[in-house]
Amino acid sequence: RICFIDEVWAFGGAHTSSYITCLKDRSDRLLPECMRHKYSKLPSWMFWGSIVDGKKGPALFWEKE
């Protein structure tokens, strides 16, 4: 018998939001060091599945709280 299992975390929606901080005169707005990324963790879910002898086996799906 051959059995393969794997799990994956998945994130819904947009994954990042970008924010730019700059001086009032906006002279530094294009500098890379002024860019900040905010990563979202919700909503997210995990999937665990298996394949046994070339057929779909048991699988679990749950959302992150």
C-alpha cells in the first residue's frame, strides 16, 4: 500500500495591505524604506488530506479561530 498525506494553510481575501509614510512635502514618498506591509491572518483555514493506493482518502478541513 502507498499512502501520501499533506496539509496546507490557506488565507482568504487580500493577503497584504501596503502603507506609505512620508514627509508633509511628500519628497520621500517613493523611497522603499518608507513602505510598510501589513499581513492579514484572518480569515484562514487548514486542510489535511490523504491519497491511499491512488484513491482519495480521509480529509479534514477547519477554520482558524
